[in-house]
Amino acid sequence: MGSFVLSCESTADYPRSFFEARGIEYIMFHYELDGVVHEDDLYQSVTPEAFFGALKAGSTSKTSQVSVGEYTEFWKPMLEAGKDVLHLTLSSGISGTYNSAVIAARDLEAQYPDRTVRVVDSLAASAGYGLLMDYLADMRDAGATLDEAATWAEEHKLNVNHWFFVSDLDCLKRGGRVSSTSALIATALKICPVMNVDYQGKLIPREKIRTKKKAIVELVKNMMAHVENGAAYTGKCSISHSACREDAEEVARLIGEQIPALKGNIAINNIGTVIGSHTGPGTVALFFMGDKRVD
């Protein structure tokens, strides 16, 4: 599968079977649910229903990024096996993991001067991050070099569009991202904030839409305004959700009505425990290649 190892973090929010099939190595973030620390193991030790059910019932979840030492132990066997590594991190706009990865890579390159560990800040999150990894796996399998794949990632990562809505604001409130008063008013008015990821990889509120049904339509509307080649789009598209698959399927259905090539061809995955700790249940996120993010 190519001359280099392609790796990322569990926060790419694709299933374990995807990473295994595509030959992508991943390292796990951590989360702490009601005081107990767990690995973000792509739902091998907990089901999405149980995790988001606990959050909905009032449990609290904190997250922690990958440490320098963990990266070192993760990559060392690859280097010892004579492989170079291209690693994409979760967006630096929402996590400090990029800095940790860069420090570990420099330390290892000093120990293994004949090997390369190239770290790229994805400026992406959840299945948008996963979608980027999918494209890179295609390039690697087609014979691209590490430098060619890394250059493509740097040049195209801002073309990965992220649009999502949140219909349950409890986790955002508990995490201090919205005030109790704002959450109460939004819930009473059935407001679903629509957000995206900007050019710095940060989560930005864009609109306040009343009712989830309208928020679903708004996601598709935004896709049609920004997707590459409009209705003729033939690129990759993915949707992730937190315990609301029916809503994700409705987004996919509406997209399929407007973009023929995507009808029945949209990957729908669960939002992982780390990203889900912050969004809570009731979130649907849509990812595709489109206009370069400039704000």
C-alpha cells in the first residue's frame, strides 16, 4: 500500500473497519466519562447508543489529546521497520495535538536521521478529517510519494467543507460553549445552531435556524452553494451523526435528489466519543469537497 505509512488520530471519526481496509494507522485520543478515563477506541468498548445515552442522561465527559510520548511510541515501530510516515492531526483550531505531534516527530527524526515523519495540520475535524484521509489513501495506493501526498494535503485541506447543526445544547452548555440562558431560550424556541469550520480550523456559528427540519434543509442548501461542480459533483461525501441516524439519512436523501452521483453513495458514520463529548447527542455534520474556506 505505498512506500510510506499514512496515519491519523481517532478523531477522524471513521469506523475501525475503514482504517483497516485502507491501511491507515491511527492513534487514540482519550475521554473521561464521569471520572473514568477511556481510550477513544472507535466504539470497540462502548456503543454509540450507550455513550450518547449517558450524556443525554446528564453524565459529563472531558477529553484529552495525544501526548508527545504517545506519538513517539506510536511511530517508533514504523521507523524501525524502515518506513517513513505522513501523519495528519486533528485541526489546531480546536486542539493542541498538532504541536505535540511536531515535537515528537522532531525527536524521532533526530534518533532516526534516515527516516521522515511529516506532520500536517488537517484544519479539519470528525468525518471531514476522515474524508481527507480517504483521499490521501487513494493517492498513496496510486503510487504517490510522501512529499506528493503531503503537498496535496496542504493545498487541498481547506477545500474540505464542514457544515453541521446541533439540536441538543446541553453538552455545549455544560462545556461552557453557550450560556445556560442562551441554551434555555434556544431549546424553548427549537433553535438549531448551524455551524461550520473556518479557514483556521475553528468551529464558527453561522446561523440560528428554528426547528431541526429546517436545519437539515439548510445543510443541503449550504452544500449546493459551495460544493465542487455543483449538481455534477462526483467527489467524496460523508455525514457523521451523534445518536440521530434518521436525521443523517434525511440529509443524505435530500443530497441524492440534487446530486445524482451521490444517491446511495454517501458514507454515514457515528461521531466519535471525543468530538461527541463536545457536541453531545443530536448533531449531524456534512462533509464534501468544495470552495476553499476563506473566512
